[in-house]
Amino acid sequence: MIPFGDIKRQYLSIKDELDKHLLNVLGSGMYILGDQVKQFENSFANYCGKKYGVGVNSGTDALILALKLCNVKPGDEVITVSFTAIPTISAIYAIDAKPVFVDIGDNYTMDTSQIENNITDKTKVILPVHLYGNASDMDPIVEIANKYNLKIIEDCAQSHGTMYKGNKVPISGLGCFSFYPSKNLGAFGDGGMIVTDDIELYEKLILMRNYGQKQRYYQVVEGINSRLDEIQAAILNLKLKYLDKWNSRRSEIAKMYFEGLKDNKDVVLPLDAENSDQVFHLFVIRHRDREGLMNYLTSKGVQTLIHYPIPNHLQEYYLKNFDRRFNLPKTEEYSKEILSLPMFPELTDEEVAEIIRFINAYSSLK
Ligand SMILES: Cc1ncc(COP(=O)(O)O)c(C=O)c1O
């Protein structure tokens, strides 16, 4: 069987080093907001080319806190994409704000030409998502945000190391990461981080993620409990050393897919094959007979997934709770055709070759 993902393979590849490191942390007696979290906040922010990082409990919490930090209030509007993981939008719901959905372009990120038409006096934030490891086109987003005095929050949950025009994301003021185990940089549980260059935002976030306390038992701002824990931070500190190597391996695998599938007329490959600075969190193809191909691959023991089968503006929850309807042709069409192939650094060349063989064999069956 070729699994869609296998985080145990990654654990086994660094087991000795990681076990030793974790035992040290377990023996330290410091489990919440200690040295590991501080170190990881510094080194991950530095990795992203940002000054500050605030470790939190999940990527969803990172987005919720960032929205609160941007002063988004109930009823305010956030311009984002429907073509994203549910939590991008759950974060908006969590503060009773409203998502305003725009369509996507051919690299599955925000179609920036649709932003301006959707700005109202309720709009507070533009929230692009660097989906699958692809960077959103940030220059026009920054320009529009400046013109209308809006804030930008970048959902970087799938883009650890993604570059946009030579710089790592986030490009603007606030970037929200997830360290969910299957991410390019994943913990062994939940975790997230907000990175920024803005010291005022940083100082406020440090309080907000810890009950709003300035010091123990003295509360100065609204806050929750959303702390990255020491054990997860320790794992992430160690794994960060390998992130670039793992991302390079993802690119190698992507190259094999591109090469092996380029002559297959049934398959639409991701954009920007050669010169992309994306980090291939997922390798997503499109296929008109997506269900047929998926079933065929399953019958051959190859696991695939769909990210995501139902866009957020068509989810049951949205339809029940919001009146506004959106016309998003690409989002809807692509949702029916996308298929994510196995993509993780420990996938072997032989496994990738086998997946390619099966996909091409399926095309020649017809
Ligand atoms: C695009 C995107 N945004 C947000 C999240 C939320 O992250 P978490 O699962 O850590 O809350 C995820 C992860 O699932 C994601 O893929």
C-alpha cells in the first residue's frame, strides 16, 4: 500500500535524536511557556524573515487571535477565498464576523482582481490563503489594503518556507501558521504561530494567548488560553533544522510527478512547475474523471485525498446560517476535479514511479 501520508516514517528518520531531546525536556520540569517555546518562537520567526513569533495552540487559534488583533468585530467582513480548509473560515465565524468569498486563479489562490468590488464599509481584513504551498499574489493585495486602509492576515498553514518574489511568506503584517502533524513542519499534536515584524502587535499577542495577563494573576487585555506547549515546541525546534531538506525532497517528488505525467492529456498539473518557489504541501492534479481515477488508485493500493470536496460557501453550515450567495465558477469547477496525490518527504522514488504508472495506466484503459 502507498499511503497518502506517513508521519511515522519521518519520526523514525530522526528517532534517536528526537527521543533524547524529548527526554531532556520531560526531565526539565518546565512544561508551559519555557525555553523551548521561546527558542522556537525566535527561530521560526527568523526562518520566515520576521522579527517576532508567538506560539499558540493551533493554526485556527492563530487566525482567531490575528482577527481579534485587527479589531474585527461581530458583523464585520473579511474578504477571503472559499477554496480553502474549513478552519480558515471557522476562525472568521468564531468572532461572529462574515466571510466574503472571492474566486481563485489557476494556482488555487485568491483572484486578486475580485477584491476591490467586494469592499464595503464593513470590510476590515483581506485574508489570502497560501494554499497547497502556493503563494497568493501579494503585491496587488498589499496595494489594495493600503488604498482602503484594510489589514492583511495571511493564512500560512500550508506554506512553511513558501517564497513570493524572493521573500518567505508572510509578506505583509501578520502570518498565521499551523503545526498540525501532517504540515511541512508538524508537531506531534496541535500547535500554531503568528509571526510579525510589528512589536506592538507582538506584545499584545503575548498577553492575549495567556489569559490577557501581564504577569501572573494581573490581567490587562482580553485573552484566552492558547499556548504552544514545551513538548511540541521541543519537537518543532528539532524538526525545523530539517525543514529545508524536507521541502527540497518534496520538490524532487514534484519534479518526478511533473515529468511522469506531462504527456497525460487527462491530467492538469499544478501551475509554475519549474520556477516555482512553492513548497508542495500538497501535490494536486485535476482530472475530469476524478472519482474514477481515485477509485482505480484505491484498488491499486494508492491512497489519495480531496482538498477540499466542498467549498466553504456551499458547506451546509454556511448555507444554513448566511443569506448571501456567491458565484465562484472556478472554485466550484475545480472542487469537482482536484485530487491530491501522495506527497511527503519520506515517499520513495519507487513509490512515486508506481503512482505515476497507475495514473497513466488508467488513462490508457479508456
Ligand atoms: C489552510 C489552513 N488554514 C488553517 C488551518 C488550521 O490549522 P489547525 O489545524 O492547526 O488549527 C489549516 C490546517 O488544517 C489549514 O490547512
